[in-house]
Amino acid sequence: MKYRRTDVPSLIQNDHEDGEEVCFKCKKRIHCDFHHIMNGSKHLKYISENLGAWVWLCPECHRWLHGTGEGAQYQRTLKALVQERYEEDHSRKEWMAMIHKNYREE
């Protein structure tokens, strides 16, 4: 499957059977935005795409995520989920060498 920005599937969002975009947060089946979980610099967005650290978000949830305090907390939760999934197959040391920040509370 070819995604809008990458050929790498999301680490935390499974493809829908029919290839339809489904919002990760609210589960609406609607045209969604490609959301980089590791956001900020171009470098982090590049890493996000190649790592699979992205999800589909409907425009409403995407605006909420970037525009509210609750959304900022949800973004941190997404980062922790991606890190957790990444560390199932890789080490914390590899994560830290790439991202330079630990999002998991243990």
C-alpha cells in the first residue's frame, strides 16, 4: 500500500481492510490528514515517516491535537505508544540515538 508520504505503515495504526483512511482518535471514516507523531523539525518529520511514527487524523481531531492542551497531552501519549511499539523490536539505546528523548514512563 502506498501512503501519502511514505511506503512505511504506521507502527500503531493498522490499515483498514478496504484501504480507507480512518481517524486514529475518533474512528471516523473520512478524508484524513497524515499526522507526524514525531513532529517539529523537518528532520523529525523525516524520521517519523521512515519509522512509521504517523497516524491518520480527521481534520477536526488534527486541529484539536495541535490547538489544545488536551491535544498536546494526547500527542505525548502517541509518542509513548510509538516508542513502546518500536522497542518491541529494537532497544531503548537505538530509540535514544534517533529521537534523543524518552516518552515512556516506567
